[in-house]
Amino acid sequence: MANLKVEIRESISLDDNNYNSYNFHTISGINDVSRRRVTVPTTEQELVAMSTSIGAGTYVEENVRYIRITNLSKEFPIMLCLKNDDTDEVKIKVDKRASFIYTGEADVIGGLSGSGVQNSFDADNTVIGTTDNLGDLVNITAYTSASSQAILSGSAGSGSGIVKANVELFIASL
């Protein structure tokens, strides 16, 4: 077992005032790390799947503690779609060179194991009044986003007419 230390650092100075920020979080008990680079086209593709058992590209939902998806593209944003077992979806735009982090519950009081990405999000077009009925993360899909004019004219993707983004996927689990 190992500890994953996640560090976030922001540094900015405005009018001779520093607004720097540093935060870190340690996730203990990590036994498995997966890091891969994927090319994402303009059609929606599954990046990661969750289940109660392990499989190709599939992780055990109660064991996942940390997911980071970094858009390595210098040209195009990507669209992530997170889906849960209640068929709720959340779509998130990740700009070029930016990252999205999704954490699972690590520990609960008394040192008992947390629930990973189970019971981790809900989505609705009305106010969500309670967190007692959150859904389990089922999968994350992605596609590269570009203007339709750039795609049709062939000017997208460094003049190649092919819109795509390279994405780094990092997952840590028990």
C-alpha cells in the first residue's frame, strides 16, 4: 500500500499583493494506479467504466479514490460526461491544457473504508434537497469540442481537418 499525495498550487500577484494558495491532500491505502494517454475524437467515447468487478478499462467503484483527466490539447476543449446508475448525466467542459479531478470517498469516521465513487453525485433540473440518494458513478465519456465552422472548413486540428485532443487519464484505487 502507498499514499497518494495530491498537491494544488496557485500563484498570482495583483497590484503588489500575493494571492498564492497551496493545498494538499493525502489518500492512503492505494494499491493500484492506472495512467494512460488517450486520443479523443469528436464522437463520444468511453474513457473509464465502473462496476462491482474489475475488467478491461473497468474499475471497482467502491475502490476508486481519485480520478484526474487532463486535456493535453493546445487547441481544443474536451467535453466530459459523467453518468450515474440513476441515469443522471453531468456534462463538463475541460478547456485546453486544463484538468478535471473527481475524488471518491476515502475514509469515514473510525478508519472504516469509504465508498469510493459510490453514492457520489446526483443531477436534476430541479433543486436537489438531500444527499441521501446520490447515485454511483457508472462511467465517464469524452469527446473533443470545436466549432462546426472550423470542422466543416477543414481549419480545425492544425489545418488537418481532424479535430482531436490527447487526454491523460490517471486513476488511483485500493
